[in-house]
Amino acid sequence: MNKKHLKSIIAANLSFISTIGLTLEIESNNSITEKPIHLSNELIAKQTSVYEKAQILLSNKSGANIVTVGPEASCTYQDGSIQGAINDGNNHIRVVAGTYIENPYFTNSNITLEGGYDDCMAAAADTVGNGVTIIDGSNDPEVSVITIDNSAISDQITLRRLTIKNGGQPSLLLGGGISISDSTADILLDTLDINNNSANYGGGIGIVNGSPTVIIKDTNIQFNTGQSGGGISCNSSGETYVTFYDTGSPFLGSILGNNATVRNGGGVELEGGCSMFFYSGQTPNQSDTRGLLLNNAKEHGGGVAVSGSSSFTAIGYESGFGNNQSPVTIRGNNADNDSNNSGNGGGVSVRDIDSQAFLVNVNIQDNTAYNGGAVSAEDGGEITTFSQLEDGTCWDPDQCNSFNLSLIHI
């Protein structure tokens, strides 16, 4: 690659290979650097804090009063009403496999809602079966499938083993699948399938205001549509941290096939000081759907769009979350989806002063945009990429970072 396109890159286990067009686009007063540095102490401290919160949430598998929801006589709520169980103040709700046409609403709650049980006797015993618990929003244009609103700082909310689908319409303001607003809770989204939802901001998940910690584990966010943030949109008034990771299954842990139809962030849009840690990616030479894949944005950031003093940190090595075999994968995403020459950063777009992306052990491949097929920094945005060796090796014996085969529109 022609080095004049890279400006301030210092090579350190970084590979730019077989690139057609400009992989990186750097405007004046912006920087994309490759150097042997480490995450700041502040980021490491926050990463550690989030990991500790995740362990607490994952260990909360039994509540003071466990109730079951389903159609059988043995169920606590035989009418199959999830909202009824919530309204009665239960803090641990287990739902039998099946389809539930409703829109559960949480506020000021310590609650675990989990599905995947074959019947209510199995649910009471916490014996998970092979069935799927589907909460179907029936495309109600005025409400998300699940709403988490005004949750207090002491609240811990867990959603586990649920399919969340058909939520909202493009006219819905926030979060077609899950809406999180004015919350300071710790929220765990564990093994969810969030698909075919739509909203203005955050087709799959929308987060606004407050300062929640949102931990997303082994979850697929697929085929959702937002005007901004097809998969996830986060615009926070406080310190909001979103963590996305998988635990090794090749088919759990994807933000895939989402669309931002009007603005930015086909997969993820981060604004207003939101921070995201992302650990998911494909193991080389393996059938695998993990990572940020095949998302589209009309304007900037086919995979991820970062602006408004926000940050995106991709970590492809074991650090509590993550592993040493799979890089973070950002692949096949497209900015400037309507080809009107106004969308930059096919994989990652960073715009505005104090907006940053840190890319550590990543594979950014086959993305397209008008400028910056792989990544783009504009208007004072910063992208830093560096290598973290674990036991002297990376996911690939020859490189820790790869920016490969990305295209620009010509």
C-alpha cells in the first residue's frame, strides 16, 4: 500500500495486504496511528469493572421468588402473561418455550427474565430444554418489544435465552427490539436473538440518557433496521458502557445484516459519550458468524459509527472477555449504501473531536465506502491500532492486525 495514504503509521505487527483502493481515509487534523502501546489505565480499569459486574450478573441465577409463565396448569401464570408476572413484583420469571405476543415493560426492577424451558415443571427446576421462547412485538409502531425505563443504579436486570422479534416500525423513536432509557442499572443480555425489529434510533437495541452498564453475551443482533444504528444505537447523557462478547460458539455473538437507512452506523452507532468494548470475532478457517458482519449504512460507518465524544474499543485477545484465537472481525460492511458519494468508513467511522476508536488484534476485511473502505477518521476523530501479544503470538502467526481487501466507491 502507498504509505502516503497512511500518514502517521508506525508498523508493529500490522498487515496491509492486497488492498484495492484506499483502505484508510485520513482528513487533515485527524490521526490513524499504529504503534506498540497499550490501553490506557482508565480503559483497563473500566474494562475490569465491567467484567466484575458481568460475573455478578451471571451468578444471579436464582431469585427470592421464582415464578413460571406458560399455558399449563402447573404454571404460576397459566394465562401466559409475562407482563402480569412483572407487575406482581416477581424478581425471577421463567417462561416456557412458545410465542408470546406482548411488550414487557420494566421500571425500577431487580429482575431476571429467562426462557427456553419445555414446560413449567422444567422451568421450576431450571432444566433448560431445546425449545425457543419468542417475544413477538407484532410490529406495533408505538412500542418496543421490551422496554427498560428509569431503572435505578442498584437495579440488576437480566434477559436470558429469548428471541426478541418484530418490534416497532421506522416511526418508533428508540429501540425496536429493546429500548433502554433513563437507566443507571446493570443490564445483562445473555443468549438473545434480536431480529427483524425497527426504529428511528437502534433497530435492535436503543439506549438513551442515563448511564447504564449493558453487557451483551452470546447474542445475535441480526436484520434490524434503524434510521441510525441499525443494530444498536447508544446516545447517552452520562457514562454508558456497552460490552459485546461471545464465549466460543461459532454462531453466537454477531451483529449481522442490520441497516441504517438514513444516517450512520449500520451495525452500531455511538454518540453522546457512549463507550463500547467489543470482543467478538471469527476463528480463522472456521465456519463462523461472530463479529460485525454485512451491515449497511446510508452514510458513515457501515460497521460502526463513532461521534460526539464516544469511543469504540475492539479487543481480539483474552482479557477476562475475549480469547487469543479469534481477532475481532469487522467484515463485509458497507457505508454510502446508496452510492451517492457521502459515506465514509466501511468498517469503522470516527468523526468529531474527542471521538476515538482503539483497534487491538483485529481483522477488518471486505468492507466498502466512498472513502476509507476499512476505516475513516474525520473532523478531529482518532483511530489507534496496536498489537497485544499473548504468549508471544497473535491469532495469526504473521500478524496481529489485518486491514485487507476493502474497497472505495469510484
